[in-house]
Amino acid sequence: MEWEVVIGLEIHTQLATKSKIFSGAATAYGAEPNTQACAVDLGLPGVLPVLNAEAVRMAIKFGLAVDAEISERSVFARKNYFYPDLPKGYQISQYELPIVGKGHISIELEDGSEKVIGITRAHLEEDAGKSLHEDFDGQTGIDLNRAGTPLLEIVSEPDMRSAKEAVAYMRKIHSLVRYLEICDGNMQEGSFRCDANVSIRPKGQEKFGTRAELKNINSFRNVERAINYEVERQIDVLESGGEVIQETRLYDADKNETRAMRSKEEANDYRYFPDPDLLPLIIDQATITDIKATLPELPNEKRDRFVNELGLSLYDASVLTSSRELATYFESLLAATGGNDPKQCANWVIVELSGALNKASMDITESPVSAEQLAGVLNRISDNTISGKIAKTVFEALWKGEGKDADAIIENKGLKQVTDTGAIEAMVDEVLANNPDQVQQYRDGKEQLLGFFVGQIMKASKGKANPAQVNELLKKKLNG
């Protein structure tokens, strides 16, 4: 039987506020355990939550960016369940009336086409604490620093049909929240993680199959691996005559497998009811209009501008706008080179710079070569001071910190390009004189030997001869 995969994601985005959603306690990562949990976070008797206005503003900002409905009236509810790192015995969340309603976002597929993924809702809630299982001699430690940290849970429609689509959607949301500066997107610290709802059904069937929820996956690679494993598991269960059970499952990255945690809870298991300590949240249109005015140029808008105004390919524009920091670097580079050659700037950022960053496992924000320094390299290519090949040597020296700018490195290493026609002509004559057989073969029609002659001349000049002049003089003499 041919099966169709159905996937929906619930992405937990930690909002970049300085304090928690219902208290004034700090949200900074890495503090000593239980040093950033105040009486409100601990749920001590008599305390009252106070809503963080900045968290509300960030949620609205996200909603506007995905063209979603913004609820003028939303309600906070208590989601009741017991867990050791949930000190109150309930989580303040939103249920029936979330702050952000239906929206959508488009993703790019591998074949270059786009697909629209629906967003069901995005609601505000507080995070729980963290259970620590290591170094406690068979016991579990509880760190409540994270308790009360503001989260925006972004729930998609079940519109994805493969693990790759799910990753593309997750990457798009990750890029968007960083563009909006409402989340740092740090997956290693748990600032951006997701639950994946996965089911399969016979191809052509409209009714959804029974889903499993894969909890707390915190890397793009693991999202893809977890979904692919779960799909194969469900296919094996059904094709062997079994029945898929609706349950919550944990993905073990070390073993690359999912395993059952508990049966999947329904909404009534949580006994939702409006939080009596928090009034309904009322948002007026003037506030929404003010927040809309603060939105930056969004990834798709920037991508389209790069294509339409700068003449870049859709692929190049998509890569350059995949993160706000990368797009900013590219635009700074373009400005510093006078904006005359966007394609050259794009190539150097995508190929040379990104290649070096990937090799060093570094982010663009950690690049040892600034946009201004790289512009110095490209400017020297443009004015024929150096060739493209020598430019790579200059870039490598900048990367290693061997000079403060391109000009200093070119001067110190003697890398200036030879543009003197007489000097180049002498090298051409010498190479032709030393290779009479190849000269005759070229004149007999074997024109691909031109590359051989160019290589010999560049070798003789130690890569410093101007390639355009070399080609021009070679053709003139060979065809003379």
C-alpha cells in the first residue's frame, strides 16, 4: 500500500524579554540553579501574576508577520497537570481564546516551488522548570530558573507531507522570529524547540490517521530523523496488522528511535478553566497599528527585493535572507563596494565566506572577516590590483588575522597583479616558444589547448598576471 504522511508542528518559541511573563524575575540563561525563581514563579500562597506587556507586544508582532488574526480579546487559562518541575501544579496558558488566530507562511521546497503552510494559532504561556537527571546519584534535581519564562507556542495546520517539508517550515519560523527580534533562536539553550504530530494514511484517503506526538525536539536534524523514524514505525505497525496508538513519544537521538512516554492527553484531561487571577487581555486597534509600524522588512520581502532590484537569482536571494544577520552582512558588503556588483558580493558571501564559516563551525556573527574587510578585497579585484585567484589568498590571510585590511596584505605579500602589457607579452612569447608542438596542435584546430597555455603563463607569473590580458595576447599570437 502507498502511504501519505501528515505532519503538524507545535513550535515553542522563548520570547526575548528581560523578565518572565508573570513576574519580574530575570530570564538570562546560565545562572546558578534556582537563583532566578521568585515567589510568583514558585507558586507560593498569596502571590499574584502580573502580565508582561512586552511579551504581549512580541506575540502581536509575530501574528502580524504571518498575516494572522489578532484577537482583540484573549483569555489566560490554567492547564492543570502534575510534574515535578511545575511548582504550581498548573501552567498558565491560553486555550479557547488565544492572542493570535489563523495565519499562514510560505516555505520553499526542494524543486524551487513554494507551499503555503497554515498556522492554526499562536498562544502565550509560561514555561515549566527543568528536571536534571545527571550527577544526582539516581535522584533528580529540579531547577526552576526557567519556570515562568514567556513562550509563544506556534501551532501549525497538519499541512506538511514529509520530514523535509517540516524542517523547511521550522527553519522559516526560526528565521522569522529572529528577524522580528522576539527570540534568539538558540536551540542548544532550548529557546526554540518543537513537538511534531505525525500520522500516516492510505494515499487518497481524506480521514487522518492516528497521530503520535514527538516531544521537545531541539534541532533541525533531529526533527527530520525523528519524523522519518516515526513514519517507518507506523507503517510497520499497520502493515503487520497492528494499530497505531495515540500517544506521546520521546525521540532518542543517540539511538535514533522514538519510544512511548505516556498516552496522549486530551484537552479535558488538563481541566482548563480561565485563570481567576488574570483579567481578559484587551488589545485595541490603535495598539495593533502601532506595533505593525515597527515591523522590519520581512524575509520574503527582502528576498524579493534582492531578486527584483539587485538581479540576484532566487536561490542566491533565498540563501542570503535565510537569517537576518547574513542579510545584514551582505547589504553592508554591497554598500562598502559601492553597490556595483551584487552578484560578485553574493558569490563571495555564499561560497567563500560561508564555506569558511561552516568549516570552522562558526556563525556569521562570529566571522573574523568583517563586511568592510571583505569589501576591500572585492574593490581590489574590481580595479585590477589583484585577480580573483589572488583574492582568495588575501581573504585567507584576513581570516587568519595576518593583516588589518586587504591593501596591507597585498603590499606585505607582494600580491599585486601584473598588468604591464610588455611583461605579460614576454611571458606569453616564452611559453609559446617552449611548447611548439602544442602551438601547432592549437592551430590545427585543438582550441581547448588555450587553457593549457593560460595555465603555463599564470604559473610563470605566480598567479599575478591579469587573466584577461593573458587571454587577449595569447589569442592574438596563436591566431596571428
